[in-house]
Amino acid sequence: MKYKIFFAPIQGYTEDVYRRLHKEIFGGIDTYCTPFIRLEHGVIRSKDMRDIRPDFNEGVNLMPQIIAADASEAAILIEQLINFNYKHIDINMGCPFPLQTRHGKGAGLMALPDKVKDIIDSLGKYQGITFSVKMRLGLDDNNQWRDILPILNKAPLTHITVHPRIATQQYKGDIDIDSFNAVLSESAHPVIYNGDIRSVDDILRLEDTYGERLHGVMIGRGLLSRPSLAREYADSQSADDTEVIRKMKLMHSKLQEHYSAIIPGESQQLNKLRTFWDYAEDTLGRKQWKKIMKAGNAKNYLIAVNAC
């Protein structure tokens, strides 16, 4: 048995060009999830509209994700995705960042069961469209899921993805595995595990613990750190670090070509390109990673990258 692997949505990293190139060069992913799509002044952000365009996602099994404070916002987002002919939509109830949660979005919804019920109840009118939910244990209390899960259990969802932290932890502190186990036991839907998966061994430990009780795993930072992770798991074969870095440099060069065509100014291009390495310290080694991250101009930056 192999778990399905979902590439987590990560704002500022896993945009359309990243997803296309990752699939081409590394692969191993069953489903890529878009960073959340949201409204700005009542309309979908132009950046988000570009990211979900079908012609920018050819060949990629894509799960678009929306973030909304209420059913009316969700409806605008869902209808646009239907216009783009998407048949499955993920609802974000897990984003931990205060910019979203203080407006009752993302994991902010975990403290607002009435809002969640309104959104979930509204989904029934969309014929031929399936939905899933990505959630945390709560906003500021790891028992808030207990008010939310019964609502989700009554909805025709394909699955729920659970990150077993509360929003106020963001990505720090311990995973609450006991609460995750309780969610898994009480969920009427298949469950995908998300959180702190950084190696193939981490996935194998989940296999040993849960077996077929889990529907799959969603990986974010672990794939940014080692983009070959899903392929290594799928193939049951470790990749040589030298080969992984070679492929990372290939992907980086293609990203550079893409950004040079759409981002004006060398410094802006450099700022965007450098994010590719943000989580790659463990793969590159600290010394080389620091050289890349501290390079002050494009010339020195490329010298540092090429020296990997």
C-alpha cells in the first residue's frame, strides 16, 4: 500500500510555474493544491485568477483551494472555479495566519461553527462538484474541532485534511497526535494527515501506525526542502543527494527563465528566485545554503547556486 501524496498549498511558493516544473522534473505527486484563492474588494485577486487558469496548469492534477469568511464569499469563488471547469474544490479552514484568522477566515472558522454550517450547507446546490476541507484542531483551543467535525460529517465531502495544531501555534510547537487520533476515529470521511513530514521515514512511520486508516498525506515544507521526497517514497528508492541537487538546479534555471520574462528588475527577480531555497538547508548543507541566502546581488547569487 502506498499513500496518496498531496502537495500542500504554500503561499508565495507553490504557484502554477512551480507546480508544472516540479511535476516535470521530480513528480511523485498525486494531487497539487493551489495556495488559497480569496476575494479582495469583493472580487477574486488577479494573481489568483492567473494561478488557476487551466492553460497554466496543463497536465497537473490540481485541487484549487478557496478561503472565505462566509457562504456568500464562498459562492463567488466556487462559481468562478466552475466557470474554469474545475470539478473538485477544497475549502481552507486551516490557514493559521492572523491576517486571515482575525477576519474569520482559514482556521478562524474553527471557532465559528455557525459560519461553517452556512458554508457547508451551501455546497449542496452545486451539482457535479465535489468538495473537501483542510482544517486544524482549532483557532486557539485544540478542542474546537469537536464542534466542527459533526457539521463536516453530515456533508458529502470526499475527504478532510487535518493539521494537528491550533492556529496560534502556526507551524511551531508539538503536534497534538492524541487529538488527531480522535479526529480520525470520529470522522465520517477519509482523512489526510498534514504536518511535519520531512522524510520518507516520516511517511513510513505513518504507514506503520495507521495503515489503511489514512487516505493519504499532505506535504508542504518537506517538499520545498527536498523536492524529490514524494518520488523517493513512490519508488521506494532513496535518491542520491548529488542527483537531487542537480535536479533542483535544473528546476531553478527554468524558474529563472520564467521570472526573467515576467518580473521587471534584477533585484525583484533575485528576491523571487531566492525563495526557492528557503527550506533547502538540510539538502544543500548549511554552508552552501548560507552563501545562497546571503548573496547580495544576482552575480554572486548565481555563483553560489552553480557551486552547489
